[in-house]
Amino acid sequence: GRIGSAEYKAADERMQRGQRIALGLPAKDEKRIAATLLGSVVTRGRATNRAVPEYPQAAKQLGIQGIVIVEILIDETGNVAKAEALCGADLISAAALEAARKWKFKPTLLDGEPVKATGVITFKFNLGR
């Protein structure tokens, strides 16, 4: 299931301070948030191509805005092999997923060998009103 943006933000703030994540969620959900946040460290500064999502016309007309957090799996060559929206409205999540799949990264190396990595990308949709 999806993780709410408030839970994600709270977990991120706790991790930045080195605190244990304790959100009152089932252990499996807390572990998933922790793994996602730790994975995001791998992606910071490693993107070589950042696609920007196109704001869907229907979302604009309905006044939908906000953030979409996308969890990604990066393969050994730096391509996004899998993308899943963790939170965000459906109309803007689809655009965020499409953009996330176009991102490219420097391969992550472990003992000099390329490995798969996970991370998160946060997309902000703002109508600028």
C-alpha cells in the first residue's frame, strides 16, 4: 500500500536526526519506510538525466496539486527498472511515474561491481496560484 506523505516526512525527519522510526505503523511498514529513506541516500547526486513530469491537463482543471513520492529500483546500468508511487493523487501520480522511468543514474558500485539500488524521487505539482 501507499505511505502517506505525513508519515514519510516524519520518518525522514527522524532519520535525519538519527532517531529510530516509530510511527505506530505495523513493523513491515516501518521497515519499508526506513529502507526507502536509506535508499534515497544512494540516489542523491547520482542522477545523470532528470525527466520533468508533464502536468496533466485534467489535474490542472480539477485544481489537483501536491507531491508524489516515487520509489524506484535502479538496475546495474543506472536505468530505472521499476517505479511505484508511494503517495500522491492518482492523476498526478501517473505523470510522476512516467517521468521517473526516464531518469538515469550513475551505476551504484559495491566493491567495484555495479549493483541494483533503490531510492526515491519526490515530484512537486504546484499550480502556482
